[in-house]
Amino acid sequence: MSHPLYQRIYEVVRHIPPGRVATYGQVAQVVGSPVTAREVGEAMAALRDHHPDPPVPWQRVINAQGKVSTGHQQQQLLEQEGVTFSPKGVTDLQRFGWHGPDPAWAAAHGFSPLRTGQAEESQLGLF
DNA sequence: CGTATGACCATGC
DNA sequence: GGCATGGCCATAC
């Protein structure tokens, strides 16, 4: 483990379940610290050369616009997991967006549970 | 130690 | 909806 910060980012990304996607910003928020969306992107990019074990499901991290950032390959991997995209390559974050890590796990590892209003979802009665 | 470089994001037009 | 701008901050050199 050469880069402690990246390791923490990978740790969080590994907790994004198949069939769901998280934005770079979300992951950054969970990791907290001085980590921003940009660093998350950097950490994912580093995976092109380094292949940590256990592997990191990098394909589940997309940009805030609901689109993949690295070409069609990434989109295909996600489609294999059941994530759907519009003809323009946009996915529905309301539907496939990650809810954040398990609060207990997050607390135990010093991560933030993710603050975005999950309350809103239930409040809107969506699903 | 200064500078450049991003798989980013929110905002404004 | 797209495009530009400023801010972000760890890494690499």
C-alpha cells in the first residue's frame, strides 16, 4: 500500500454493490478528509497501471451527470450488472445511485455515511 | 519546493 | 441542453 489515501478510496469503492453506481463526488464525501471528487478520479485512473487485490469495481464510479467517464467499455460492464443507460449514455441516478455505505461499517472505519437526502427518496414515495 | 496535471463539480450564461 | 470558469487538492516530476 503505497498511497494511504488511495487505499481508503478503494476501500469505499469496494463497498458499492453490483448494479449500483456512485458519483466521484459521493465517494469523496464518504472518504471525507481532504479528498475531493478529483482525487477519486485520480485514484481510479491509477488502477490502469496498478491492480490491487482484492480488485476495485472502478466501473461503478461515474460522474455527476450520470455518464461514464472512460468510454463505452465502462458502460458495458455496468449494463452487464443491470444498470441501464439512455441512448445518450445517461443513467438514472435516482434509480441506480448508491445509497452510501452501511452506517455501522462507515462509523467503524471512520467514513461518513453520506449525507444526501435518502429521506427525500422515501419522502417522495418513489418505490 | 514550485509547477503541472487530472476517469471532477457547481455555477453561470 | 451545452460550454466556459473557478475551485478543488493529492501526486508526479
